[in-house]
Amino acid sequence: MIRFPSLSVLGATAALATMLAVPAAHAGIEDGIQAVRNQKYEAAQKEFESLAAKDDARAMYYLGEMYFKGLGRKGPERLTAIYWWEKGAYLGDVECQLALGNVFRQGLGVRVHMPQAYVWDLQAAKQGNPVGEKNVGDYYLYGNGKPKDALEAAKWYRRAAMRGYPEAQVALANLLLSGDGIEHDRVAALVLFNAAAAPADKSVQPDRNAAADARILKGNLSADDLKRAETLTLDAIYEGLKSLEDHPTP
């Protein structure tokens, strides 16, 4: 999930370098990435601007990151960052769409505007991005910019959870615990918490609270429940919730 904490220039460089570790679309993007890693911000900006002038949406995303964090400048320039992210988002770049959803949701450089945040997170979700899918679920669960609808939230959480996104697995587990919108199932919740605490894909960061949630829940389950948890698979849980896809999006 994209986050934009307040960072020093050096801290921002490290954070951006991590974000830029995605596969480059072409050599020009890679040159810009390397320039950022070497703190050659002017060179990086020129490279990204040259590509952005050719409607390269990836370059627009990275330009937005540089402006948002103030790399190579006296400080952050959030409105300029948003300008580049909007251009990239309209061209279909998922990271630009998620960045816009985040700034409108949190009021970073703009006023909080949940309906606008929802629009961009939904665009990312429609492209199969699990962060966007989980964010869409949140809008419906909490009624932020959309009417509360636990079933719709569960549908989007399930989609993101099936892609191995730990935060979505935790969100779905919590709905199974509360029985809000879906049938109460503490055993399935435990399996999801365990999955979120130890993702099958080791490159994915675990949910920081999932392990503790699993321990607490495990201590409140019966021996029969624990036996069922040993054999219950994620695929079986997701298949059991497949009917959520029949719920029409409001």
C-alpha cells in the first residue's frame, strides 16, 4: 500500500528507492530510477520529464513521487505532484490512481474528498490491483463517500485477499468474526489471520497485527475448531464466499 509519511530528504530517498524497485518498462525509466538512487535528482527529473512528454505514465508517477517528497527541491510540492499523478491516472497507471486516492482520502495537498478518492481507488481496483480493491471495500464498510454496505465490502475484500494481500485477508477475517454482512465463522477467520501473518509470497510484507490477532483468537477456540482450522484451506474459504460476487455494486 502506498503511504506518504513525513520524511527527511535522506529518508525520502530510501523510501522512494524502494518504491522504484519495480521492473522498469524501458531503459529511460531505469536511468531515472538509478539517478534517484544516486541522489542525482536533477538528472532524474530531466529523464522522467522527457519520458512524460511522450505520455509515459510511469514517468509521470515517478515525477509525482519526487515532487511530493520534495526530492531535489526546498520542500514538497504536492499540487505539482497531484498534477502529474492525474495525468498518469487518466492514462491508466495504477500507481498514479492509488496515489490520487490516497491524497484525496487523507487530504494531502488537497481537501479531503471521499467521493473523488473512491473514483481513483475504484479505477485501480478494476485493473485487479489488490490495494485498490481493499480500499474500495473500506469505503463501503465505513460509509466513507459511499453508503454502508458490509456485503459489498466483503466482496472487495475477498477479491483482494485472493490475490494474497494481507490487509485484505485481515479485513475479511474481521467480518467473519463479527458476522457483519457474511456468515460468522471464527475458524475461517483464524486461517485468514495466519495467512496474513505469514504470506505465501515471501516478498509480501505481513500484516503487523495478524499474528497477535491469530494468537488471541486461537486461545478462544475449541479443540474441534482448532482441528478444523488445520485442514481448512484458503481456497475453500474463498470458494465458500463466492456468492458475494452476486451482490450488485450500489
